[in-house]
Amino acid sequence: MTQRQTYKTGAKWEDMVGYSRAVRIRDMVFVSGTTATDEQSNIVGVGDAYLQTKQIFKNIARGLQGVGASWKDVVRTRMFVVDIAKNWEAVGRAHGEIFAEIQPAATMVEVSGLISPDMLVEIEVEAVISQE
């Protein structure tokens, strides 16, 4: 049996919806769709896609670290953006600040909305932990 490791942040939605921020099986890591919330589940950067994306990456970093991974292990990102014509550059700029050297496979798509109308971006990542 493969050991499954999970990381939870304590966000109010995790138990209500039934998910973990990150799940690791062997060397593979899956980080759930992540939004721009702080430790008290308040939305950070309302109206600013760049600030929201920066907060999302802070949250994702905690999830990666919680299961023994780091940015260098990320192989795929998926970005879900409300009003992509308006927000893609801000989201892309923040993404590039993290991944300029790593360059994972990346997808950015427009969605009609997220769980709150104040959320402009949601991002999920997949990683493979290197054995170096």
C-alpha cells in the first residue's frame, strides 16, 4: 500500500468540503485549487489580481512545504482567472516571478466566477519531488 500524506491549513472549507491543501503519494504532490485567503479565511487583495496571485503563491508554498516539496519540484500549474482579458497580465507577471527559471507546464483559462465574487484567481499545482 502506498503511503498517503496530506497537509491541511485549517481553512474552514477543508472539513466542510472534504479536501486537503496538498496530497503527496510517493514523489507526486497535488495542491488543491488555491485562492487568495489569509489565515483567517479573509480574501487578500480584493480587486487586484496581482496581489491575489501573490497571496495564492504564499498559500501554495505552505502546502508544498507541508508535504516536503518546493517550487523547484513543480511541473504543472493551472490558473483559473475571472475576466482574463483584464487580469491575465497581472496573474502572468506574478507567476513569472516564481517560475521564470523553473518553467513548469502551465495553463491559464477564463472562468465565469469563483466561490466568492471578490476572488479573481484560483491556482492549482502538481509537483514531482526530485531525489537529488
